[in-house]
Amino acid sequence: MAQPLVLFKNRHPNRAATLDEYKQSGGYEALQKFVGGKVDPGEVIRLVDESGLRGRGGAGFPAGKKWEAVPKDAPFPRYLVANADEMEPGTFKDRILLHTDPHCIIEGMILAAYAFSATKGFFFVRPSYDSSAVIMERELEVARGAGFLGKNILGSGYSFDIVVHRSGGRYICGEATALLNAIMGKRPNPIKPPPYPTEKGLWDRPTVVNNVETLACVPHILRNGPQWFKDLAITPKGAGTKLFCVSGKVNSPGAEELPMGTPLREIIEKHFGGMIPGSEFKACLPGGASTRFLTRDHYDVPMDFEDLKAIGNRLGTAAIMIFDQKTCMVATAHNLMRFFARESCGWCTPCREGLPYMRELLWLIENGEGKEEYIDTLRSMCKQVWNSYCALAPGAAEPVISLLDFFEDEVREHIRLKGCPFHAKAGN
Amino acid sequence: MLSEELKQKLRTMIADAESPREKAVDVMLEIQERHLWMSDEAMEEASDLLGMSPLELDELATFYDFIYRSPVGNYVIHVCDSAMCWLEGHQRVMDYISIRANVPIGGTSPDGLFTLLPVCCIGYCDRAPAMVINRRVYGKLTPEKIDRILDKLAGENEFHPPE
């Protein structure tokens, strides 16, 4: 089966597609038809709902349902936020998409906004993606010039504009409620719903936060129909294609668009050049740093929301980080926990206090000062962090839980040897 | 301490916002473009423009990775130390830069040119090990590549001294 290219069909080396190139590939046809033709916004929601489009930012929430959650009689202004924060370690698909086809994202944002009558959009982007922010600002101006964005879009009477909002850089900003605080110039603490942002978001007005890749799917769904989108997936319950970004011990790390549900083995061996010479697949994190290690036992798992859920894991952002037999899993888990502990926003205690404690225990085990009882302590703490306000703290515990579930022998060997067996083998 | 010209630019930025403090990060990034870091004086003047108290602005300034509340060099080198860059030898990159540019890890070189800091995943995992310097990202780092980058930055600086 040929690789179906939807989001990456206008991919060029080293430059983004222009407005003309996007239009030649059918771009802005959906906007002409639905916004230009003043189609009922409810129809946009219905079609996207029917397509089975689920959020590509990690949580996998159905996109149409999110827009539908904005009450029909909700006050104005209403806001749409495109989340291009992408700070989940291992994840860089949105950056590549932004550098590939910015107008696909812009059209997706306008159509999503139209679905719940949003009046203003924010494109929230992290500091290390400044080149993406610059591209976006330039192409937004191009879209305005073409009449696709701004006042009275295509003579429809509907007005919507987008501004780029630069972040100062913190992992928590990718969490939807924290992101809203960040935009409003408040400390980006998460807020435990209810009320949900769809009722009271930015400045207490209805706000929808969607991932960039999710938004980019929308024009294609509306142009080609929900069934076409469903049929792009290999798995029966899946829908669409997925941007997989693969890094670590493979020959050709990068991002590729593949059918939802493509088996892990095929992704690694066929699309990313296989393992580097001398390396064997030991484990991967299938969807960013806050998913569980996936071992050789599940090497053939179809990479889709439901199939990963069935084996107790998550598709997350589909950022696959690959580790080989020479990688120490305790050291890896320690590195991940160092990230989570440092990036904890500090708003609630289980995360602020719990994550550094877990990092310390992992460091002690890795450096030969581990004790058997630390294993139980770590397990217990993985449960405690669920008492946090937001989902990022339980996410942080995922690599640790799976370290203990799948690599307990390796952990115990560290404790028994009073040091890291991988260091010993490497002659350090 | 902020020039009238810069203040006018900041006022224009703020005027576009739904509410002034929405532009807090943009304002601080813009000030850092000219003055490298956010001094107490800069914080006070910026918070005035934003309609915030200096303390409210400091709550944000100290929170974000790319806002600096201590003096930094002309170039702030953030070396990624998250999973993929760690796997590909971020520590070697850190050590090499430290020796090559005579800059302590977490500090600034005596000539005021470079500051060296770790940073969380910057989203360039396919090009690990990677770093970001003044909004520009460099990946697949080797000692030779680092030499070229540092030499180029040092060279540029001779012709464009900061304010």
C-alpha cells in the first residue's frame, strides 16, 4: 500500500509550501465551501465528529466533541487556541508540520473557529520554535491578503483573526488550562475543571484548545468527507493518518506521515531505516516521555489509540523514542524524571515534592546506593502523584511504573551490584 | 533605562492585546533583545507599561526558561539535556563548550560573550545532540561543528557590539 500523504503532501526539503502550492493541492477549497458558502457550523462539527478525528496532542479527545461543548448560547468573544507548545520530550512533529505546510494549519484554525463561532485565535508557540513563529506570522499576513483571514472572510460576514503568542518556555504551558493562564499573562498554573475552558476559558469566555496536527486534519476531512478520513487508517477503530516522529537508535530519525495503526515494527524497520548497526531494539516510549516503556513483546503492536490502550499504554503524541540493548533503563528513567521534576510548575504538592523524590531514588539506584525498599517506595509514589491537579504528574510517573513492571530485574541488579551494570560493561 | 524609542515599540505591542499583561513575555523578550537580561530597573519599567506590579511580572520572569533575571552573555547557549540528547552525549557537548569557550557550566565567560545553561527538550530530537543560542537551533553537534558555530558568533560580535 502506497504511503498516503495528506498533511505532508506538500513537503519540500528545507522550505515551507507557499499559499499557491497549498491551493493547487486543494487548499482553501473547504474554506470556500463551508465558510464562503455559509454552511451551518453544526455541519462542520457533525462531519468532523463522524470522521473519528481524535486530538493529536496526547490526550486523544474527539475534536468535534470539544467544539460541541461550547454552549450554543455562550457569550462572545469566543477564542480558539492552537497549541504548538510541543514540549513533550521526543515530540517534534508539529515543528516539521509547521515548516512543511503552514496554510494547512491556518485553514484548519479558521474552520475550527467557524465551527463554534470563535472571533479570535491564538497560535501558542514555544521559544525554541521561533523559526516556526516567524513562518506563521509571515503566512498569516499572506492569508489575510488573500481574503481568507480577518474581517468578512470570503464575503461571508464571518470575521476571525489569528495572533502568534510566544511562550517564555515551560513544559506546563502545553497543558490546556495552564496554557490559557500563560496567554493571559498569569503564572501558568493548571486549573482543575470544572468549569471547562469550553465554558470559561480565556478571560472567562468560551475557549477551545486544539493541537496543531489535529487542526491541520480538518480541511482535508471537510474536503474529502469523513469516510475517506476513516479509510486512511489501517485499524478498524482508527481514523486518518498520523505524524510519527521517531528518534533514538534508528538509522533515519525524523517525522513521517503514515496510516493510523501502522505496526511499530514496520515504522521502525521500513520507514525509519531500522536499528543502527550493532543496536537491537530493547524498548521504546511510544508517545512521548509520559507514556510507558514498550518492550520487544509488543514490537508488532498497531500504533493507534485503542490498540495501545489495550496493552496498557498510550499513543500520546506518537513520538517514538527508541532505546537499544546498550541503554540502561534506570539511567533513562532518571533522565526523564530529572526533566519532569525540573519542569514541574510547583503548583501542587504531589508533583512538586514527589517528582524530585523519585528522581533522587532513581539516582541512588543508578549510582550504587540503592536499597530493595526503594522499589516499593517508587511504586507507592507513582500512585500518589495522581492526586495532582493536572495530568502531567501522573504522566511523569509512567516511565517509572513501566521501569518497575518490565525491567525490575535490571533495577534489582543495580541494587545487588551496588552500581550500574551498563557502566561496568562499558569499562567505566 | 529603556530608551523612549523602545518604550514606544513596546506600547504599540501592548496596544494590540486583549489585555496588556498578555504581552508580558513579548515585552520581556524584546527588552532582552537590546539589554540581554531583565534587571530590576527593566522589570520596573516593563511592569509599568504592562499595568502590573513588579512582583507580578517577576512571578513570570522567574518562571520561564528563556527570561533571564541575572546578567548573561551576548550569546546564551542552552544545551538540551533531555532523553534523546542525553542518549547522544549532551554532557560531552556541555563539557566541550565549557572548555572551548572558557565558560563555566551555569555561568558566563570572562569576556561576557557566552553563557552556558542546560535546557529541557527543545524538540529537535531527530537532530540530537542539539542546542539553542539566541532563538536559533543547532543540531547534530560535533566538536568541529561547535568550533565553527562559536568562532562565527565571536566574529559577528566584533562588528556588532551590543548596546
